[in-house]
Amino acid sequence: MTTTRAKRENSVFATCLSSLDSDSQRDLANRVQTGLLAWFATNRRDLPWRRTRDPYRILVAEVMLQQTQVDRVVPYYDSFLDYFPTISSLASAPTGEVIKLWAGLGYNRRAVNLQRTARFIIDELDGVFPRDAASLRRLPGIGPYTAGAIVCFAFEQDVAFLDTNMRRTLHRLFFGVDVPVLTATERELVAMAASIMPVGSGWEWNQALIEFGALQCTARRPACVICPLQAECKAFPEIQGVIALLPISSRRKVETPFGGSNRYYRGRVVDALREMDSEHPTGIDLASLGTRVRDDFGDEDIPWLYQLVQGLARDGLAAVAEEKPAYDAGVPDSGRPIRVKLP
Ligand code: SF4
């Protein structure tokens, strides 16, 4: 970051915090807090992770929610915790079992990282869950949002953090229209998130912000007409007009077509390994695996598949058993005894 930009951000950061010291800004903050919390009291969904303060259960929920919609997560969350009710049960399970249970949720690395975190807490921390965001950030797959969410939702600390919904809501309320691009920096938004949080109500406040962004102030169809925060919202006068002028492709969320990409085939391979796991406990050879993931698979595709499963093995999503020949043959061909299975 350049010195000039750093100075600007530091200055805005300070302004952001101190701005709530003036009477008018404090009044604005009070109205937003009261309005948002009242909205949450009426509109909140009864989600299973809102009924617990168990850090393990909060961790499972937050990892599942990282890239998956709430409605899809609920049944997976319940069945995962039926199967692995405690952090020690997850830590001691074979990784293949965890990956199998993750089937349908996608982004399988989350399952592996979740178990790595459980194992680290059991093995290295004597089963004691870290209670601060900095310690949580050192665990696999835990970024600033998830660390903040665990500290706030499990230990009820007043911690500011941002997910997409929270970021959008705060931006519109205090900085104005957020499309086509945000005008506030992440630093400014985090500073605002910290300064607007009602003291002692971090749990409720952060849940309310998330819910408001998910249900009321949505990305492309904010319900401004019935919004209780109209009068306080800086974006309100313009947001509907700006969204209407956006190109259709950016107004509607388009599913990224990733069929045929490496990511797509990684998912297909993990799905195939899940399906054949009980049938072939010692694994499956590359040629047989290839025909399960691609209709047009041929021997010439063996090197490609080999690279793919090596990448999965590095990420903890596959185990590759390979008998090395006496000479260096480079990339394997279909005759080399390589077997792949879930870890
Ligand atoms: S008025 Fe519209 S843009 Fe502003 S907070 Fe309410 S829903 Fe969001």
C-alpha cells in the first residue's frame, strides 16, 4: 500500500470511529441499531446454529455456510452432527468418512480442513477451543470472517467481522450505493462494523446484520419499499435506479459454468471415490477411475488424471498408492499400478 493511500485510509478509519461521537452521528447510530434489532426480532429464522453456543457446532455451521446457502446447509448440519456429535468424534474418524458425509455440499476441501482443525484442537490444544480470533485464524481453512463468527457466536464477544451480506448492508447504510463497485474500502467497512455495534449485544447485532443482508437488503432485489431503515440509509434514494440500469448479466446471479474445468473434474473424482469406497476398499486404478469421470476417457488422458489425483492427494482428498518401477518412467501410463481411494 502506498504511503498516501495508507494515510488516507488511516484518516478515514479515525473519522469513521470518531464520527459517531457527534450528536447527530450518535443519533443516527442509535436509530440504525434500534431499527435493525427490532427487524431481527420479528424476522429472524429459527436456525439450529442460533440455538447453541457450543463452539464445535458453531464451527461446523460456519464452515458449511462458507460457500453454501442456508437452506441447503440445515439438513447437512443436522446429519453431520448426528454422525460426529463431538469434536473428538470428528477428530478420530477416518478422513474418508468425513468426505463421504460431505457429499452434496461441494467444496470438499472444507471437510478436510474441518477435520484438520478438530484434530489440531484435540491433539495440540488438549481439546480446548481457542477463544480469540487470532488463535482461530491459525487453524486450517479459518479466515477472518469464520474466526470472528466463532468468537462472537460461541463466546458472545463483541467482535466485528464481515461477510458478503454484512458488508453490503453496512455499505448501503453508511457509504451509499455499492454497485457496480464498492466505494468504501474493507478497512473503512470493518471500522464502521466495529463502531456501530451496540456494546454487549455483539451476538444479536451480528446475527441481525447477516439476516438483514440475506432477507431484506439483498444484492439485486433490496426490499427498500418496506425497509424500516429507509430514512437512515444513504443508498436509499438511488439504489433501485442504479440496480435497474445494471446489465442483465450482473443483475441476475449467473451460475458459473465450470463443467469441463479442473475444479469440475476434481469434484467428479471425489464423487466417484465416494461411490466405490465400500466396493473397492484398496482403491481403483487410474483407467477405471477415468471412465467413471469422463465418457470420452482414453489412455492418453492418464497423465491428466494422474496430475488431478496428485492435487487431490496434496489437499487431503484422496490417497494415491503408487508402485514405483525400477527406472524413472516419468508420467505413468495405464499399465502402471497406481490405485486411488479416499484417505
Ligand atoms: S433502504 Fe434499501 S438499500 Fe437501504 S438498507 Fe433498506 S433495503 Fe437496503
